[in-house]
Amino acid sequence: MATSSAASACALGRKDHELTRDEALAHARMIVEATDLPVSADLEKGFGDSPEVVVETIQRAANVGLVGCTIEDATGNPDRPLYDLGLAVERIAAAAEAARALPFPFTLTARAHNFAYANPDLGETIGRLKAFEEVGADVLFAPGLPDLDAVRAVCGALSKPFNFMAGIKGKSFSVDELGAVGVRRISLATSLYRAAMTGFLDAARHVRDTGQFAFLDRCVTTSELNQLMRT
């Protein structure tokens, strides 16, 4: 299983990037303790700019029971949205070294984010991902790729698995299509959270506008939910 930073924040009444490291890891621990499945967490930029902070984040992630995480090259600064390539690579190299030093396998996913900002360049994305691969990332990730040709080009340039992020309208493709161009892992970002919130908003608006409760006919029951929680 994997978390979404935005969905985790929204579940706690915050916006994406508003959780502190302590809050994000406490939330991750709750998920780890609720399932027997291995859990990886979206830990954004590692909650700091320096490689040393990223190392500490990896170590603390392992301490709460996570067996993987993603670290991105987005700074959070709108004036300079991406780390310079040298620092971005240094951060991933430090994260990979910290992950390899753990007493159990820890999957490090490195994310290149330039397609999230103005004037993205596929060549730059591929260059960053290849550099992250070379310094030890286990999985590569570039959210926002525009089409299957771009996904194919990225996958073809890498030897390690590529993660595709579904969830953007017009830029999400089927499992079969993604598999055919070389994708090895698919994540859903906030998609499932947004689907749940869509149902919530539709139901609330229906009650407000009609005074009726027809949405109840489509709902799972509390006993069904309880059964899911026991399995």
C-alpha cells in the first residue's frame, strides 16, 4: 500500500504540504498498524532541503514501520520550484544510502516534478530520472506526463521500474495501456480520496437541494464496513 501526501493532509483537515514531518509520520504509523500489508509513504521533499534532513526522514520513516517512501525534487518555493540537478541528485543519493543501511529492505522512489510546472521538458525529466537511478533509487516516478508516447520514452530510458501516477484528467491511461509501454507500478495519488469526497459532496448537495435521502440506497451499510475492517 502507499499513501498520498495530499490525501493524508486532507484527512487531517489540512492542505497538501501543510503537515509537519511528525504529523505525516504519525499518520503513516496509523496506516502501518491498521494493515498487514507493507506500506510506503509519500514524504514529499523529505521535509527539508539538505541531504542530512532527508536521511533523518528516511530513518524516522523506517522507525514507524514504513518499508518505502517517495522523495521528490520539488522545493516548495514558487520562485525556484525544482532543486538544481546537483542538489537533487545529492539528496536522492543520501536517501538511497540511508535506505541501504537499514536492517530490512526499504524501497526508495525518486520523483522528478518538472511536468508539474510551466515549460516542462521531457529530456530534462529523463535526465533527472536517470541520474536518480544511477545513485540508487529503486523506483522512478514523474507525475504529469502528458501522453503514452512520453511514458514510453521515459520507461525506455530507464532500467529500473517506472511508477505512473493516475489521477489527472486527460492524462490517465488504462492498466493495459500503461503495461504495454513499460510501466511497472501505478499509483493513484488523491484519486480515491477525491472519489470518496465526490460521493460525500453529491449526497450533501442532494439533501440540501431536495430534502431527500436517495443516496442511502447506494451506500454500503455500517455492518458491511465493519466486516471490511475485520478482514
